[in-house]
Amino acid sequence: MSVRNVIEGASVARLLKLRERIALGGGLLAFAFGALFILLVCFVDYLSPSGEVVPPFIKHIIFLVLIYSILTLSLNFVSGFIGQVSFGHAAFFGFGAYASAILTLDYRWSFWTAFLAAGVISGMLGIPAGAPALRTKGNFLAVITYGFAEVVRFVALNLDITGGPSGLPGIPTPRLFKDFSSIGPTGKEAFIILAFLLAAFIAYFTSRVEQSRTGRAFAAIREDEIAALAMGININYYKLLAFVLGAVFAGFAGSLFAHYTRFVSPEILTSDQSVLILTMVIFGGPRSIKGSFVGATVLVLIPEVLHSLKDILGLPYDPWLICYGFILILMMRVRPQGLFGDRSIFAK
């Protein structure tokens, strides 16, 4: 190896370290601003002599944005890192919600124990869900994951332990020194803070994975499976790992959502949920952390604005359904890699 090659290698290593430090600094700054915003939204009512400043509905929307950000980040492990199309991510979300609800209602587990168990159980469900990815991909895998989610939904519809079509009401509120419902002006504040912390942790974990040996293995599989196999990468292991990681984090989101709404039903398992989460990934950009947050924010806010517009104008139809299809067509035509992504799973 020549001296020139050594110098060039050292320069590249320094550039990579500098890029990592810049990314870490940007992440810490984003976390600080996000935390300040969340605390301000949650507790600004206490600082105002007139009482309510942020309506409960706005806080509800913020919580939904955070939950869908978690789901988008979790699906990025599958549809972003290894480039597989999955239409069954709602199965993990719903399974985590049902697992946490059953454990707290029927077995009297605490929320925190059930929360962790929901992630583990959903992760175990990710193994059979990811098994087809070992032999199929593309449209075939999309159909298989869609069918898998439908099987989970029909099971939830027909089991007594899940409450059947009626679902499970009365899920207990989490407790940390005191009930979450008694923290803050509306009782939503503790859920918002917990969802923000969970989203921030998953975003940090995602960035670390992407820069690790596992992330490089994911990238090799995404770009060329045959070449990755030739380099000695265990393709089956990393594909299953991506599905399991995505399922674990989706299970956490499901658990938190179930205890927030205090109700879970098979509607949480519909294919519409899976398509919406995948659309958020595509809109924001695969493998982009900020894209996950932006995609979730935009596609949660737009329907709410259009629903309000429907009521104001007295429209006989929901304009969101038209806008939703238009957004998909526009993004696939103009920017298939998403707002912040470099390459879409549909643009190979």
C-alpha cells in the first residue's frame, strides 16, 4: 500500500468522524428544541392567567404525530434500511396494543412491565412475518405481509380474549408516582412527554444503527443481495433482524396508544393503517430520520385540516381521500425518493 493511499484513507476516516460529530450535534440541538416545544405546549396553561392556551384537541394531534413518527421510524428498518415493501406493519402496532391491554386488564400487570412485554411479544411476531423476506421480495413480499396483517386482524376479530369486534375498553391509565391522567391540565401531557422521549430514543438508536456494522450490512443487502452474500454477510439474519427491530418499536407505540385511548379494537389492525405508515415513509424519505418526523406530521395534520374544511363547507364527501391519492401520485412522479431520502424503495 502506497503512502498516498494511507493518507487518503486517513482523510476519509477524519471526514467520516467529522460528519458523525456534526450529525450528533444536530441531533442534540433538534432534541433540545423538541423538548422545549413539548414542555411549552404541555404546561404553558399554568403560566397563563386566562387558563387554557393550548386546546386539548391540539395536544391530541401532537400525541398522534409522535405515535406515527415512532411507527414511521420503525418501518424504516424494513422499508428503508433493507428496501423491502411491507404492507403489514399495522399488525405489530395492533399486536402491541392488544398485548399490553390484555396483560394489564386480565393479569393486572403494571403498565411499565406490559409496555416492555408488548415490544418483546411484537418482536417475536416479527420473526414469522419476516420469514417470507428470506425468499421473496418486491410485490410478492408486499402481498404476503398484507395477508399476514389480515390474518392477525381476523384472529383479533374472533377471539374472546381480544373482545372480538367490540374490542377491549377500560384499559388502565399508566402510573408514575401518580396517574398520568392527573398530570398536567388535560391529562394528556404525560403521554405526550413519554411519546416524545420514546421517539427521540428510537431516532438516536436508528442513527447509531445506520453508522454501525449492522447498518453497513443493511445497506449492502439493500443495494445487491448477491454481492452481500458473496462478501460473507448473513442475509437471512439481517433481514429478520430488521423485521424484529421494526416490530419491537411498533409494539411499544401500540402499547402507549392503547393506554392513551383506554380502548383497543380490530380497527387498529386494518390495512389502511399499514398503507398510511408506508406512505409516511415514502413521503418523508426512506432512511431519513427527519423525513420520518416530517412525513408523520404532514400526513397527520392534512387529514385533520381537510376534515374541518369538509364540516365548514358542508361537503358531501371527504376531500382527504382525493388529496391522499393526489399526494401519492405527485410524490411518485416528482420525487420518488421522498422529501429527504436519497432513494425510494419504489425507485430502484
